[in-house]
Amino acid sequence: MIGRILRIALAAIGALPIAAGALYLYSPPKSLDVLNDVFPGDAGARRVAGGVSFMPGPDGKLDVWGQNNAAIKPRPVIVFFYGGAWVKGRRTDYGFVGKAYAARGFVVVIPDYRKVPGVRFPAYVEDGAQAVRWTRNNIARFGGDPSRIFLAGHSAGGYIAMMLALDRRYLARVGVDPASVRGVAGLAGAYNFYPFTSARAVAAMGNAPDPRQTQPISFARRDAPPLWLATGTADTDVEPRNAITLAARERSLGNRTTTLREYPGLTHDDLIMAVSRPFRTKAPVLDESIAFFRRYAGLPPAPTAGQ
């Protein structure tokens, strides 16, 4: 789906598609990132730090995105975890996410994490906790406010973000107060998928002594941070029921800060594509997630930074 839309967009703008096409074969998100830079918008957003180590090993690095104006007061922070079915993905392919949110008043941290088959559950969740700890301890140097940290992610990244938010143990083990997370935005995340029906889920989670401990919905609680759960009604990769059932469970427990957003006709890939400049007209994913973050960061509503 991403490849088809990218090829259409490249042809429509008259660009030579060879380079982006080659990048697509290597990494669909990287191709999307390259195409993102062809379109105007997101003024002032830039990568302020790249390849920063937050834990040992090649997968223990992160990038930080912010704005050119270093004189502004500390900004709320979003730690974004990318997807890839726990087996693939690179932080450097998601600059379009960093730019989108940085241009709208946030400092954005995009970490890598270890993947299957090199590791199994819960290693990638533990890596996410390490990235949050680094953010709390260091983000002030990059203009971020360590008292206003949000988590976000797409697909498997949404899973990591939600596990960190709902299962208190991971952040507590690295010395981070789980209550310090101000909110979580999950885009097409996997939250309720046991019994496992896909080979990738079995590979990633099948070693767990108690498989239910791998499921974010198992840790739903009334005092969970505000949740923004986005899904596309045409998602056949991570079915909408993941978001729908988690939202229902949270509400049944009395959590009134949970928002379920169902985007009609959108697929799994569409939700992350809608964050990039060329495809923001597909759905208001960026604007509505920004509204969620601003609300719980204590900021007034603000206009978008432009398409």
C-alpha cells in the first residue's frame, strides 16, 4: 500500500522516482521520509542530536528533533517508537515523524530497540524503558521539559508505548516513576492479540511463560495515563479490535481520559503515512494527536503548522 501511493505521488509531482523507488525496496519508511522532504511545511524543525547512546549496543541509539529557536521555554516531549512487527525498523527512517511534531511545539525522541530474532519478549519493552529514562535525565539539554513526557508509537511501536504506560514494572525497574508519563498515543497498535495467530507474534512473544503478561490489555487500569487510541477501520494487519477492546476496558474501569479514534477506510499503513506532509489530507491523524498532546501538556489549542 505504501509503495503504490508513493509511486503515484512521485509521478504526480514529476520527480524522478528511481532513487526513492530504490529506497522503498530497502525501507518503505525511508522512502516516505525522502518524499516528505519534497513538500513544504514543518518550518524550523530539525534534528538537534543524532545517534545518541542510551544503552550499550548498536540498537541503543536515539535521535532528538526540535526547533531552531533555542531561546523558547522548555517544550513537552514525545518519545516515539516506530513499528515493524518487532523484527525491523530504524530510527533514521522516521525523520518525518520527528519533524511533524517538532514543528508543532514538541521535542521528539525517536529511539531504536532490539528486535527478533536476536531477542524475544520482553527485551524490546525493556529497551523502551531505557529510552524513557534517558529522556527524563537528558532532555532538558535539548529544550525539552522532563516533567511533560508523552509516549507514542505505530504498530509494534504502539505496543511498546502502551506496555510501558500500563505495566508499571518496566519504568519502575529503571528508576522512572510510571506516573510521570503524561499520556500515550497509539497508532494502529497491538494491545489485545492473544491467543497468537500470526507467525510474527509467536516469534516475538511465544517464549513468555504467561502469554497474557505480553498483552497491554492485561494491565488496563483506572489510573492509567490518558490514552489516545487510533485505528483504521480497514486495518487487516493489526485489527481495529485491539484499540476498541482496550478503550472499552479502560472505560469500564472508570478511566475517562481514554479516547478511541476510528478512521473510516484507513489501512494499517495509512495511519503513519498521514503524519507525513504528502499524505496529511488522508486523515487528521497529526492534528488530532497534537490536540491530545497539547491538552494533557496543559497547553491551549493551537493552529496547525501548515500542510
